[in-house]
Amino acid sequence: MPEIKVLDQYTIDNIAAGEVVERPSSVVKELVENAIDAKANAITIEIKEGGIKFIRVTDNGIGIEKEQIPTAFLRHATSKIRNVNDLLNVSSLGFRGEALSSIAAVGQVELISKTADSLSGTRYEIQGGKETAMEEIGCPEGTTFIVRNLFYNVPARRKFLKTAMTEASYIEAMIRQLSMSHPEISFKFVHNHQNKLATPGNGNLKDVIYHIYGRDIAKNLLECTSDTNNMTVRGYIGKPMISRGNRGYENYFVNGRYIKNAIISRAIEDAYKTYNMVHKYPFTTLMITVPQTSLDVNVHPTKMEVRFSDGEILYRVIYDAVRQALQQKNLIPNVKLENQKMKKESSVKKESVPEPFEILRRKQAIRTAHLGAQSKQEIDALIPSKPISASRTKKAEEDTKQGENHNIKNEIKEEIRTQMRSVEEIPLYQTSNEKQISLIDEPEIKEQLKPKFTVIGQLFATYWLMEMEDKFYIMDQHAAHEKVNYEKLISSLKKKEIYSQQLAPPLILSLSMKEADTLKQYQAAFERLGFVVEEFGGREYCIRAVPANLYGLEEQEVFIELLDSVIEEGVMTDMDVITDKIASMSCKAAVKGNQRISRLEVEHLLDDLMNCENPYTCPHGRPTMISMTKTEIEKKFKRIV
């Protein structure tokens, strides 16, 4: 057995640092929490290159005495607790005494601090856990921490960091959380000399939300309050109309500490059931206060998780508070009445799909380039319907041998007319600029080659009843329109024929650094779809154009859903995967169930559906049509036993 030895202090410090300092945001979190515990009411955080190269946290708190500065960097040195019993009543954000020693073990740290009763301040340097300088310096009251070259002495850890922008987005998200949990403190965040976030510090939570998330969120908030079972809930929840596609906007704080907890998330999301659509998550900023003795905050090194002694009571208190806030408000959204834009859509012709439409769709292919077929075999392959008589087949062979194909075309035309003569003709939509290669009478044959449904009527303002030959069909108008929109956009993407529609006026959005980073990372994918998005200064971004096929919808909502979707999927490098996912969301443009459409519109829809590569299911896998044969119906009525 290998000899057991005690590790050296340097190795011990690096192991401890690995538990506390995961990335630059971990450093900022620990330093800002210490500033809050030092009773600061103004905190400035400045970083460069995502915090990898440079972090500076400045506060106007009570400062650190000169004699205690070296002690502060020792492991398990803290002013927050004195013995194990204090762990049950700890109320400060930082208390483990591991933060400064862990940061100093993997970074080059400079500390400048001054207390109110000191004439001068103290400048202290420590690198890799070793003290390098300590001197007096003139400075204002408070503390400044500067951390340079994080993980400079642990290159294996440094290479696992993300890009500078991504690391900065983690820091911004953390500062947002601390800003909301402490509205009485003014926070300022600067990245690469650019102001990214500033809060007023006036104690008004709604003002903080406005400065972080912008006007659209702030104007759709509901106040949420509750005081029961020695627990209080205070804060704001969002109306269902501002729900998002991920949990990124679910913020809740327990005794002033931002955490993630399955019980609380479940209570919030259950309260929103019947208000939110499936896979939609609410906006919340809730301050939850519970007795200090009923939770344990000492269960995770980063203090992101806590343990509750009675989770059932906590669930019920939060659920009731959120549900009551929703039930007491009018949540009917205001809808702007706008003229719907008339759009011309060109049909995309495909060769064939499986039964039951294969024969009809094969006939439709005749009016494409295949009309140039010269041999009987080619023609038979295109028209696998009723067999042509032996005498006419023989005549066709003779005409082909002689190079006289005029009679063949007449035979084809006559054969199709014979088969279609008994079917009621329905006017079908046709684009005016459609160009096709045809050697026969184009206007007449075009109608005859289409699948001919007789539209009977509409059921429940959603399903269309039709018959064709000896079958009865029911079509779901929403599923059918979804499929048409989906295949058209996919086809346009493949052909690079996506067109943008300019917005006047353009839409202005407030994006977080993470959202902005995601947008920048997948800018090409959004441009391929027809979105034109530009920076507008600060956190604002301007949507100047949207895909033409989405124009007239809630363009802002569609864009945010797409952005949330990409964020939720994580790292995706396959552009086809991205565009395919985004294309599936164009289904929002589809006509809805319980929405009245005219008979002419459904005829146009049928025409487009039959031109789809797969007209049988929508992009989500639901059937677009179901059918029954005449025989099956007659059996149901006992006409056939």
C-alpha cells in the first residue's frame, strides 16, 4: 500500500480553491458578498476580458483593520461565526472563511482598505497564497479588491474557462441577482470600460427590475405578498404574457441569498399552471423570509443550495402567494388591431409521397420537366393509374419508334380527362408568375392534374370535411397550415431564398449579456432566417427586419422564443440543427383552431398541402388528415354486414 502523507499547504489551498473558485464569476460573487456584509451601500464591479485578466470590486463599507488584513487571507478565518452553534443562525452572505484564501491561491490579489477611524489606508499584495507587499496608502473609506490573471499558476484549470464574453455574462447574471436581493445598494458593473448595469440603490425593487430588464418587463409585473406560518413572501411576478422559454427569469431569494431550489421552483410553476403554456416559465423576483433555524445554508461550497426543515409548508406558502397574485388581476392582454399583410406564397412542387395520394401526385408531375418523356416506359412510370388498352399501347409504341409523339400526348390528355370527368372541379390557387415546361394545354390540364377534393363544410371551426372518390376526409386546418409553413421555410433555407420584411418603427429589446452573447454567436443563423438585428447602445438591441413569412405576428415574442430556444439547447455547432429548430417555430404563423377561414382559403391550403413533401403530419408529428372509406361508413350504418 502506498505511504499515506499529509499534503503540503500549497496543494491544500489549491484543492480548496477548486471547490470555491470555479470561474471569474465565483471570485466576483465572494468579493461582492463580503462588501455587502461590510455594510456598503455602493459597490462597483469592473472586469476586463471576462474577468480572466482583471477584476476590481470597490465598496464604501466599513473596511478592514490593518492588523487583520493578513489574517483575512488565512483558511477558515472569518468574522461571521465563532463556533458550530453559529452555523444554525448565520445570516451573513459570506461566512465560511475560505473565499479570500482560495482566491489568493489561484490569482494575483491586491487589497486596498481603510476604516473610518484610520488616518490612512493599507495596501496589501498576495500571489499564489504568498504575501509579497504591505504598505500604507492614501485612499477613501472602504475596500477595493483587485484580482489579476486568474488561474495564472493553474493552467489546466484556466483552459477550461469559456470565452471572455461568456464569462462576463456569468458575472452580469450574478450581479443582477445580488442587485435584486439588495435594492438598497447601488450596483455598477463595467466590462472593458463599458457600463453594462447600474441600479439606483433607492430601496425600490421595481426600480431595480426596470434598470435590469427594461420597460417591457417592468410594466407587466404583479405585486406578490404573503405573511403566514412565520414565513413572508414579498416581490413581483410577471404576467403570463412575459413568460420565457427557460427558467432564466425565475429569481427567488431566501433570507437575502440567491439560491436554486426544486421545491420553490415547483411551487411557482404549479401556481402558473392554466395561466402559462406548456414549456413556458414565468418571470419572478421573490424575497422569501423564513426562520433562520428552519434552513441549513451550509450544504454547498458556493452556498447556492439550502436545505429546509419543512418543505411542504414552504411549498404551500409560495404556491398560495403566487396563485393569489394571479387570480386577483385582470390578465387579459391588450391587442393592437393592425391590417393583416396579404402575402403571395409560391408552391414548391415535389415528385411523390406515399399513399393515399401517390397516383394523383404522380399525374401532377407530368406538368413539370418530365413532360419531355419520349418513351412508353417513361410515361407509364409517371402515370401508374388505369392501364391503357393494348391497341393504344401498340399505337404508342409505333408512334414512338417513328418519333411522332404528338398522338402520345393526346392519349395522356384523354386518359386523364376520362379519370377526372366525374370529379367536381374546385378552383385552386395558383401563383401568377409560375413558369412551367408544358407541351399540352396548360390552363386546362393544370386543374385536372390536382387531387380533387369536394369540400363539404367545417366542423367546430377547426376541422374541414371533404370527400374524394370513395373516401371521406377530415383535415385539421392548424396542423395542415403548420406543415405548409414549415416545408416552405425549410425549402427557402436550403435554396437561400429567405426574404426579410422591414419593420417601421423597429423593435427595441433589452438583452442580458448572456442573451447578447448567444445572439452574436449565432448571428449567421438568425440572418439566414431573415432577422436583421443591430446593437442600439448599452443593453439595447434593435430588430430592423424579420422573416417575411412571420411578418404580422408578435415579432418580438417570436424572436425572444427563438433566442431562448438556442440558449436552452446549450452549445450547438451544427447550423442545420439550429435552422431546423427555428424553422419549426414558424408554426406560430399557422392559422389556429377555432379560427374561421373561407372556403376559398381552405382550397388554397389544400393545394399547398398536396405540394408538400410529406403532407400527412405536421412538424410535431400530429396527423394533418384522417380518412374513412365509403365501405367503412356503410358498415357503421349496417348497410354492409
